[in-house]
Amino acid sequence: MPLSLGRQAGRARRPDHCGGSRKHGKSIAVLPFENLSEDKANGFFADGIQDQILTGLAKIGDLKVISRTSTQKYASRPENLSQIARELGVEHILEGSVQRAGNQVRINVQLIEAGTDSHLWAETYDRSLDDIFAVETEVAQKIAESLAANLSRGELAALTQKPTEVPAAYEAYLKARAYNANVVQTRQQADLILDGYREAVRLDPKFALAWAQLARESFRTGWVGLDPSGKLTWKSNSIDEEHVITVLTEAVSDDYLAFLQALMNQGRYRGGQLLQAKTVALMNQNQIGDITAGILKTTAPQRSNDVDFFPGIPCRWGLGYMISTQQGPNGRSAGSVTWAGIFNTYYWLDPQKRIAGVFLTQILPFADIPAVRAYGDFEKAIYGISQAA
């Protein structure tokens, strides 16, 4: 069943003027939050609070925010903040701690200017689990205010969106994600993760992030050989399937389009530099010389068909995607790039005509013939609209 038919595609905005390569003054890294709970098993909850605040900050285009992957190696309360800031290329550090007792949570946060080791802002929040998302939103807003970052109405609306209205579902999701951070080698480990995501969507059938992770981990469990029967499914008659599809589509497709807009504009998005321009350029460069990216032969027919997306057109591989060397039959220019995901999820980027498109489904096998045909029709329609404009 399609998870989404291409939601939108269109012309990306021209990059804002940005003089020189000076250090970004509105830059921040969020270090791991310290778990001060008596029950040390609540470490997953402290990680979740940190991640949610970081995710909120990343929605503010005027801020440069370092990814969680880059910050996780540091301690919660390091002594060498200025050195860490230099390593990460930021001017500000956010530290925090979480103390939980039953349904009550205390969150301490402090924003530090790393160069002078001075505190720009600090706050302590004593709240119930029911109010936890409001804290995360307020922290992101206070940081934006402290750093004089512009916050649009759209960004403010995005900050106030809750991943779920059910605190117990969020807790189940965070537990599963904590297990998910480890390398899965046994079916028992996989089931521990899957059961957590299943519990999250049972408690809140509209929890899009939990649904996405459940689908991803179900597939990955089979892909690595931990589900030999191929029957790893979970259904419930209580699920409002149409609503889940709509919510998940909106959450995922908008993220893809934001990513493509950043790539179109040399790494810039909403006034912030998400990727260095040289990184974007490197992603678009041929990395395999004169070798042709030809037909992709499947080794798992139940999960993927053979794939030849551009018959007769020589293609190359960049670091991020496949590069077409000639104009495509549906309108995309030579030099356009494309990416595909296993459940027939696709996007393409045409820098020459400044057009990008996203097409999402939840279908196996990969390269499903009707899905690929619909993707082609979608692409052709977008270029037709562009030419008529």
C-alpha cells in the first residue's frame, strides 16, 4: 500500500548571500545530558531529552547546530569546553542534566559561551511527563532568543509540534531507540527493539516516528537474516491506517524536501549553513571514473527486482547518489542526481533546472514495476508544469 505518492516538487530558492567563511556566531553543540536519577536505567530518558532539544534547535534555520553523532563522544560535563567548541566549530555549548522520579522530571540546562566560559542563560524545569514537550520547546526558544537567532512563524510552529500526545508511548519509543543504538546480532536483541516500537504505536496509533522505526527495524531484521520465515508483521484492527499514512507522509516527505533544498543551495537552508559547499560539490562528483553504474542485479528476489532506472543512459556513482550523464526521457537534465530506498522511496535533484522531487511508498519488492512507472509519470508531470509556468 502506498505510504505516499509524491507530495510536492518544485523550484528551490536561490542561496542567500553569504560573505566569506567566517565562523558562524549563532552556532551551538548540545552535549549529552547527565542522568542524575537514582535509577540509572533512566539514562535512555536523559538521552531522549537531549535529542529532542537538539532536534528542535535544528529546525531553526538561523542556527548552526552540530549533529548528535558528533557530540555523543563527549562527557556530560567536560572541563575543556573551549577545546570541544574548537573541535566542533561552534561558539556555544548547551549542557544539561535530567533527574526523574516516577512521573516527575527535573531538567537543568545552561547555555555557555565557550570562548569566555560565561553563562548566557540557565534554567531549571520541574515538570510532569505530561508536560515534557513544552519544556523542550521552551528551551529551544530561549536559546534562539539568547543567540539573537531569527525564528520564523513556520519554525515556531514546527517547534511546538509534539511527536506524540501520549507520554507512555514516548517512553516506550525512547527505550526501544536506546536498545537500537547497539549493534543487533541476535533475534532476541531485535525483538527487544521491535517490542518497544510496537508498544509505542499500540499506545498511540498516530505516533509517526514510532511507526517509521518499527517499519525500518522490521525490514532490517529480515535483511540481516534474523527473520528466516519472512513473516515479521504486526497488525491491529484498532489502527487508523489512513491517519497514520497521512501523518507519516507529512513528517518524512517534508524532511526530504528540506534536505534537497539545502543541496540545491550549496548546503544553505533558511539562512543557515547545514552542509559545507565543498561537501555538496563532492557529493555530486563522479567517484568511479569510467565505470558505468549499470543494471543492479538482485540477490534477494523477494525483496528486490533487478534495477535499471535509466536504460541506455550511462550513469555514474557520486558519494550520495547516482549521477545521470545524459538528459532523461521525463525531462531531467544531464548531471541530475537520484537516490532510491528499499521500500520504493525516491528523490531526484536537477541542479540545472533547479527542480527537485520526492516520491514515497511503502512497497516491496524494490523497483516494483507499477511504483517505478508511477514515479516516472510523477516526474514527467512536474517537468510539464515547470515548462508551462
